[in-house]
Amino acid sequence: MTDPNATPPALSLRDFMPYSLAVTSNQVSRLVARAYQDRFGLTIWEWRVIALLGEAEPMTAQSLSDIAAMDKVSVSRAVKALVDRGLVDRAERKADRRSRDLRLTAAGHQIYREITPVALGAEADLLTGLDEAEIAVLAVVLDKLRHRAAELLSAPTPD
């Protein structure tokens, strides 16, 4: 049993890895968004939906949410905005009429083709200063952290 009078361990938020990852993720997302928001008028969430559908379609909103670890409300808003702009189509699924398949329209594919080099350029700018070995290690570490977080999230919560 834990002593309620015990001094809690010291926590420096700046040195707390989950905080550092969150701040880094937010900064990187804003950096990449700056490269396409003005030119294409897309939010970060809308760009992510277009990018995922550009890689593999059709996809349901639930699949988008699961793959990108985006909350359902953000996905729903992004999809609605993209449908309203004529960039994404929704079609009833034959297997499950309660959900909809999402696909890029011709205009959505055009934006995907135009925005991809812009996003890749922003990524290249970000990675300038890291050598190939550092980039490879970073990719491996991020992948391991992502898998471990998913593993812990799927484990039963202790009572």
C-alpha cells in the first residue's frame, strides 16, 4: 500500500517523454500544415483524411479514426467538410448499410497529387541536419513506441 504522506517523485514536464512527444508532434504538424493550409485551404485533420484516402480507398470513417489515431469527432468534421467541398464521396457499404465507404473524388485526387510533394518537401526540410542512420533510428524508435502504446491501450485496466 502506498504511503499517502510520502513525497511524490519529482516531475519535470520538460523532461517527461510523453509531454516532449506531444509538443514535438504538435510543432511538426503545424510546420507541415503551414506548407499546405494557405495554398489548399485544408486543416490538419482534412489533410490527414485526404492523405489516408489517397493511399488506400475506400475506407470508413472508423477505419480512418483507427489508422490515424484521430478522435471520431475530428474525423467526422473533416469528412463532412471534404464532402461539402466535393473532395470526398460517401457511398453506402453493401456489407454494412450503417457505415459509409469514403473515396476521393477526381478533385480530391488532384489535391492529393498536388499536396503530396509539398508535404514531402516540408518533411525533407524538417529532417535536414539528421543523417540517414539517425532518420532510420528515429523511425524504428517511433514505431516501437507506437506499438507499445497500442499494446498498453488494449490491455485491461487494472482495478
